[in-house]
Amino acid sequence: MNDDSLDLDSAGFAPGEVTAERLALLTLDEAHDLLRLLQTVAQEDSPFSSDVDRWAREIAGRIPSEN
């Protein structure tokens, strides 16, 4: 993924420190929703699929299963 094409300032994202703090506050349901979304996108044929798959595996390893 080419980070040069991302202009986070114009996209309205919070600074990294604030974002990391906010991510820690995801509910378990939100984390599972995000994981399902990432897994769906990772299955698509796109230049981002491998990055998305990596993030999906990372999140899956950090949250308890839905069972």
C-alpha cells in the first residue's frame, strides 16, 4: 500500500495518539464487526487485499471469539 496517496489531514482523522486511544475503546461487538468487514475485503481481488488480510489476522488474534 502506498502511504504517499493518503492525506490523513484532509480526511479529518485524529492524530495517531488520539486514534490509538479511541481504538482501545471499541466494544467487543464493534471489534467483531470490524473483523468481519476486514475479512470480506481481504477476499476481494485488490492491491490492498494482503494488507487487509494482515490486519484481519492481527485483530482476530487480539479479541475473543464470538462463540
